[in-house]
Amino acid sequence: MKTKKSLLFILIVFTSIFLSFSQKGSWTIGLSSGIRGEVFQNSNTNLIVKHGTQISTPPMDFTFSYAASNNILLVSGLSFIQAKTNFKTYCFNYLQMFSSEQYPLYSSLQVPISIQLQVPISLNKFNVFTKMGFVFQFPLQQSNVQNITPDVPYFEMESQAGEPTMLGFGYSIQCTSPQHAVNVLFTSTLGLLYKFDNGLGLSLFGDYYLGMREMATVEISYERFMDGISYNTLDGTDTDVGEGVEKLIYRGDYWNVGLGISYTFQKKSQQ
């Protein structure tokens, strides 16, 4: 309830600011994309997965903004995002062996509502800007459950006796997504913008999106093998856990580092 009231208050403030400056300034449109990666939350401490650093499907962003003043812009637009499982599994910790997995969770359209502050730092050409706001995310698929069984990765290593040893890692993945028809994300951005005299602009930026609703769960059931024998039947001297279940929760969080191009429609000077 408190979250809904806070969102309503921010939207009212944003709307009042927009209306009060609706007759001022110029309009800007922009396109951007870049590299991004999903960030999950672990639900236990088996620690067989690594996530948050893998590169995922790039976003496609279209934005339009209104200059409420020389330094403040009101920004909205439309984005297309495809969320994936996007994690690596530690097959064997002591060997630092990984198996990478990327399976689609859901795709979505996103509508941002944010306020941008930009400050010129060199002859009004280079500008540092920061942006904060909310993004409304609308998944394009119905909720569904995916059951995935990847191929078992095997690794050959030489044992202390000089004989080859086959290490195997078998696992299955169950994904449930999307779990809500709408998600709300808080976003913050920091970037650098270069303005040309003809209205064009080039920007380099980084932003982070923090989701507020649980949109997907990923359960990973795994078992390790040595020469076809489960680790659970061994003497337990190895640091790797033989079998278990790792659960990941996805709330829509992701990071993004991108490049953008924009064009500002210059306001006609009054005679």
C-alpha cells in the first residue's frame, strides 16, 4: 500500500511539473542500445551459479523528452527488452569450470517516466547528465512453465595416479515466468552527452533498473559425477556438493551500458 501511494505521489508531482512547463523549451527524440545483463537474487547458499556479469540481449530504446528548462528534461518513450536466464553454473569449484546457460524468460515493452538533469561542462557542447524515474514493464507473454534439460558437460582431467578421470555435471532447469502482467522498476542513469550545432547529440551512459515485483523463478536441480559415479557416493573429501537445488528469483533487475543518438527540434525564437 505504501509503495502504491508513493508511486501515485510521484506521478502527480511529475504531471504537475509537466503541465506547468508545457509551453516552454524544445523537444528531443532519441534512439539507444547497448550491452545489458540480468541480475538475479539467490534464495539459498549452495552458490553453484554466477550471474549479473553475463551479457544478454541488447535493449532497443526510443525516447522523447521535453526541455522544461535549459537543464531539466521530462523524459518518456518505449523500449523492447528480452529477459533470459543468463547465468553460469560452477560445474566444479576447485577447477573453476563453468557451463553457460541462456534461455528466454519473457520479452516486454517498457514505458519510462523520468526527470533528467544535465549540466554543461565545456562550451555547452559536453554535458554531464543524470536521470531518475520509474519504468512500467508490460510482458508480452502469458505466464508459463519451462522444463529444460541441458546436455551434460563432461571434462577430462588427469588424476594423481596419472590416469584420466571423467567429471560430469547433470542438471535440469525449471523456469516460471512472467508471474505478473505489469512490473514497476526504479531506474537511475549517469552519462555524458555531446551536442552538435545542427541539433544532433551523441551520448554514452550507464543505468541500472531495480524491479519491485517477482517476475520469474528459476530452479536448478543438479548432480555431479566422477567416472559415472555420483559425488554423494564418494568419501566426502571434495569441497563440491554432490547434488542439490538452487533457486533464483528475477524481479526485472538489470544493468545497461549504452550509446545513444538524439535530435533536438530547436524552438523558434520569438520576434
